[in-house]
Amino acid sequence: MVEIIDEFLEGHARSGSRPANEPFYFCASEIVVLPTAFVTDTLKGFLDGINQVSVHSIHHHFIEARLRLHRMSNDFSRWLEEEAGLQEAADAIERINFYTNTMEGVRRQIAGIVSPAMNH
């Protein structure tokens, strides 16, 4: 990002001193993980949990897991692959684009992928 801004300023030097309409606040956050009542060892329980947990839980297991555990996957895909043996569902969930979705959208897509897998 710094390179992009530096490159832009090389061609548009006056933009660097232009005041903004509103301030931009950099901030940091602390992750606080609290246990929930949702624990499962079945696909039905997984689907029920996905449909009931907060979007914060979806974010924690779908996005933060990649950063927290330094891996390229999410907790949902990993569980579906390793515990439920559903490689295709795990791969499909892995392909959900969280940059173009809300967490509710991610929830709906995960449920839409897991629901048909329960019938196989």
C-alpha cells in the first residue's frame, strides 16, 4: 500500500499536502474469545451452530483462524475435511470470498454448502 501511495505522489506531488474532508483514524483491536454453548460432532449440529452463532463467531473461525494459526485455511473447512470427511464441501467453503461478502453472506453460503452434504 505504501508503494502505491508513493508512486501516486511521485506523479501528483500536490496531492500529498491536500487536506482531507474527514480524518482517518488508525486503530487496533484486541480479540476476546468467549466460549459459546455451540459444540458439535455431527453435521446437523454443525449446520445448527452455523445458523445460530453470532457473526463474530463466523469471523473468528472463518477469517481470524488464518491469521491466528498461520495457515491458508479456515476452521470450518478444516473440520469438515478432517472430522466429517467432506473434502468437496471444505474446498467449496474455502473458495467463499469474504472480501465481497458480509459475514451473514458467508454464513448463508456455508449453510448452503453443508446442507446438501448432509443428505449424502
